[in-house]
Amino acid sequence: MKWQHVQSNWSAFYEAIVEKWPEVDETDLDEIDGDQRAFVAYLAEATGQEASEIREEVREWLAGEIPSDVVMDPTHDNHSIALSGKYVNEGEDEYADDARFGDDDEYPNDGDD
């Protein structure tokens, strides 16, 4: 993942951040608001480590995948849905229910009328 993923979904990453660095406080994270330099400085202070060590830890953390709870965050979902609008035919609503994707009823009476 890239820092821009973290920054644009900052509050959704709180759980993953606290899991990685249990010393942090969510109220302090609110004040940082996705600023990477402020985050590194805060972690260095909270953990007592050198900023260079924290930068390396953050770099390693960013090398991982986006946590599933972030991917499933409603804000992230709505953004992804809005981006998918370019693949939806004109006149269709990208937020509409996809339960009947495709109009074929291959299995009649299966409850998906």
C-alpha cells in the first residue's frame, strides 16, 4: 500500500495502527490527520524509538496489504463505487442494487425473482 491510501482513509486505519503500535492514542491520531511526518514524530515520542527506526517500521508496514477492515470501510466502498461509474451504462445508477446483475434467470424458482 502507499501512504496516500493511509492518508485518504486515515480514520479507517486507526485499528491497524493501534494493532501495530499499541502505545498510540486515537485522539492523538485525530490531530495527526494523515500527516506522515507528524505521524512518524508522534510514534517516535510515543514509543521512545529514534525517528529513523520508526520511518523504517512505517516503510515495512506500508509494504503489507491494505487491512481488510479498511477495504470494507463504507467511505472506501463509496469511493470505489463512484469510480466504477465509468463502467456503468449511461442512464444506470452505479449505486443501484446488483442483485439482479444480468437479466437471465438460468435457474427458475431459485428465489432470485
